[in-house]
Amino acid sequence: MSKRDIIMIVLGLIVVAVLWAAPDETTPHLPMDDTHKEFHQIVKQDGKKAAEKFCKDCHGQPGMEFPPDHPDPNRCLFCHKATP
Ligand code: HEC
Ligand code: HEC
């Protein structure tokens, strides 16, 4: 094997490792149910910021508190993707 082959193999392994470690897709998406259907529409028509205004009408209210380890709940749709 030439030095060049070895470099190519190492580069290939790095790419695979990065893709492997990359985005942690455990954050639940914006559900596609009757409650949230209209927000998918708003995201499509007017963007995420317009839709996010409504989230706190329910989430964070008494009885629907965020889990204690939930990150600062703003810009919901940055983390909770509206795409399936
Ligand atoms: C009318 C009340 C209401 C509004 C407004 C609302 N939600 Fe919800 N949401 C719920 C209820 C009830 C649940 C739990 C049952 C369910 O999944 O529908 C829930 C569940 C969720 C979940 C958890 C899904 C899971 O897999 O655990 C996420 C994420 C979520 N909502 C995000 C949002 C975001 C982002 C917005 C704003 C765009 C929003 N919700 C607006 C009522 C609401
Ligand atoms: C910085 C990223 C981030 C932002 C911003 C964010 N969330 Fe979350 N959210 C998460 C993560 C990560 C989880 C999973 C936490 C866990 O399972 O403990 C989660 C979980 C949830 C859940 C599910 C809770 C459950 O009991 O299962 C709901 C509902 C939710 N978020 C709603 C919202 C709403 C509404 C907003 C905006 C007001 C918001 N989130 C903003 C990252 C975020």
C-alpha cells in the first residue's frame, strides 16, 4: 500500500466516524396528530416563529409542565422538528 492509500483510508474512517457520532436524533418531533396538525400548516405558510407562538398555550401550563431536564423552552421548533 502506498502512503496515499493509507491517507485515503484514514480520511474515509474519519468521515464515517463523524457521521456516526453526528446528530442525536432523540428529540421528539412535533407530533403529526389532530392537536398539532394546524401548526404544521402554519410552519409551511408563515414559518417556525409564527407557529411557536402557540406552543406555550398548552406546554408549560399547569398540568403540562416541561420535564425538569428540558432545555430552556424557547424556539421549540429548532429542536422539535416539524418535518417527519
Ligand atoms: C392545544 C394544546 C397544544 C398546543 C398549542 C401544542 N401542543 Fe404539543 N402536545 C399537546 C398534547 C396534549 C401533547 C401530548 C399528546 C400528543 O402527543 O398529542 C403534546 C405533545 C407534544 C410533544 C411530545 C411528542 C412526543 O413524542 O413526546 C411535542 C414535542 C410537542 N407537543 C411540541 C409542540 C410544539 C413545538 C408546539 C407549538 C408549535 C405544540 N406542541 C403546541 C398539546 C399541545
Ligand atoms: C434546545 C432544544 C429544545 C428546545 C428549544 C425545546 N425543546 Fe422540548 N425537548 C427537547 C429535548 C432534548 C427533549 C427530550 C427530553 C427528555 O426526554 O428528557 C424535549 C422534550 C419535550 C417534550 C416531551 C416531554 C415529555 O414529557 O416527554 C415536549 C412536550 C416538549 N419538549 C415541548 C417543547 C416546547 C413546546 C418547546 C418550546 C416552547 C420546546 N420543547 C423547546 C429539546 C428542546
